[in-house]
Amino acid sequence: MDTPLVSVITPVYNSEKYLEAAITSVQNQTYFNWELILVDDASTDGSANIAREFYTEDSRIKYLKLPNNSGPAIARNKAIEIAQGEYIAFLDSDDFWAPDKLEIQLEFMQKHRCDVSFSSYLLVDENGNSLQRKIVAMPELSYQKQMRNNYIGNLTGMYCAATLGKVFCPQLKKRQDWAMWLEAIKRSGKPAMGIPSVLSYYRKRKDSISTNKLGLLKYNYLFYKEFLGQSLPQALYSMGIFLWEYFVVRPKYIQKN
């Protein structure tokens, strides 16, 4: 296996309770050729101190602090701008990876010559304990399927910047990662490929905005209306398909673990 540089993108905002676990999960990777780019989105807790401590001790870690809170899309894009890696992966500051995540994923992408990949992941509680729910990655994910619903867990995704170029998050208030992965698949011209192994752990927090599913419906609509430029009837039709996919199809990819 070739050993290209992987840039790991981590936006940070008021996550002092979880940040160390996220960073150490990158440091503990069995694959060593990575850089971790931490972008502090004007945190008001102790996140900045934790990030700086790791930054000063590990030359593979880069740290940037934004002067004003700008949201995860801008924070991720700032990191992508300075990323040097041939591959780009994402890890939010409250999630963490399995130690062999990068090694398995890179070997898989090189073997299958794919530009976009993702994996299964496990839901855990705020203390990192399993919630016995595994989100299973489908073997292949086409552009049309991804447009129906976001099937790529952002903490599991990786794309090849060497072939696709840098894919940035659009300036949507929410659902930027969905749009980014859709664009990556579009640029690739072939489906994203799923890895069945659990390589990442998604921390389900009580205060997370993503737990408010009804509140996110309007942002799903805006994804179709603003990002994809659909007319009102088209966007409403797409929302109907989204809801079918979310309530009928997606549960098939959720397993009790």
C-alpha cells in the first residue's frame, strides 16, 4: 500500500469534554502519515487550551482559531484550504475513530481505485458507551441515491483530493456535509464505496442540534431548493422522496449491535 498524506479536518466549538478523545483517536492510528487540522470556531470554554496543548506537542497537528463564531461549514473550509493531503477525511470534535480506521480505508480505496469512501459506524452515548446501534454502510452509493438522503456519516467519509480536487462545504446553515459528499460523488463520476467494518464512533449528545429531526426538515428542504436549485414543486417532491427514504429505507441500514 502506498502511504499518501491524509488531512484530517476537525472543526472545534465548545467541546472541551470530548476533544481529547477525538484527537487521541487520530494519534493512535496504525497509519502514521496524517496531519490533523483543528479549527477552533471561537470556543468560549477550554477547547482552545486543549487544542493548543496537543498542537505544541505533536508537529502533525495544526491549529487555527477563528475570531468569530462562523459555523462548521466555514471552519471546515478553512481547514480544507490549508490541507496538504492527497486524501481528506473528517472527524468532528465530539466523535472518535477506531485505531485502524485510516489504514483500512486507505487500503480499500487504493485497492478499488475509488475516489470517495465511507464506512459503518457505531452510535455511542456522551460517555463513549455503545448504544447498541450500528449504521451500516451500503456497498455502493450513487449520486441519485445520495441525493435522496445523506447516507455518508461525515466522521467516516474520505475523498481523494489528488483526483477530485478539494471539495468544500457550501454556505448552507445546515446539511453542508450532505451537499459536500454529493458534490464529491458527482466529481468522481462513479459511486462512493462503503466499507462494512465499524471504523468510527458517533457520539449522540443530548444538546446536539442534529437530535432535533423535525427542526432540521426545513434545512433539508433548503438543501434541495438552494443548493440544488430546484423549483418549489421539485423541492417539495424531493422532500417527499427524502421522507420515504428516511422512514422506510434508512432503517434497513440500522442494526442492533
